[in-house]
Amino acid sequence: MPQRCAAQARYAVFHSPADGASGGRYDVQSAPNMHHELTILTHEMNGAPVSVLQGAPLRLRCENELDFKMVKWIAAAIEFMNDFADLGAGQGGSNEDHEFYGYRTPI
């Protein structure tokens, strides 16, 4: 079980609900990246609630990251933790667990 500690957390983990057989998706972001001026957690767009197509009810936008790190449909949970090695396959997100090579590792 990952060690969780909100006050001194090194990572934020964003969980999206299950989408069929995948059992849900998650993405890990570093605490410094969450403080970046180009990172926002949004619930509205152009003065209206974010649509389902745009990622409602919440969407994470990290303009300094690749598109796959911009989590849509955040509804299940947002966790703060010190380590994510025991979360999923331990690679830092659903995409990294199944498609890429690891947390912030160049391809």
C-alpha cells in the first residue's frame, strides 16, 4: 500500500472512473508540477460547465506536459502521496503502465 501523507505529499494522483474493461484510469503528477503556472484543474470552460466531451466534471490541464498527462473525467478521487510504486504497475499512470516505459523516462 502506498504511503499517503497530504501535508508533505510529493505527488498528486488523479483518478478517473472505470471505462469498461480497463477498471479506471489514473495519472501521477509531481507536486512541483501542480504549482506550475500553466497547470489548472478546471470545472468550467468559457463561463459554462465543462462538457463531458471536454472532460467533465473536472479536467486537469498541464500545458507544460504532453496531452496524455491532461486527465479528463476526474470523478473518482484525487489523492496526495509520497510514493506511487505500489499504485497500478508503479509507472506513474495508466498510460505509462500499459504503453510507455516509465515515469518521465524518455522514449
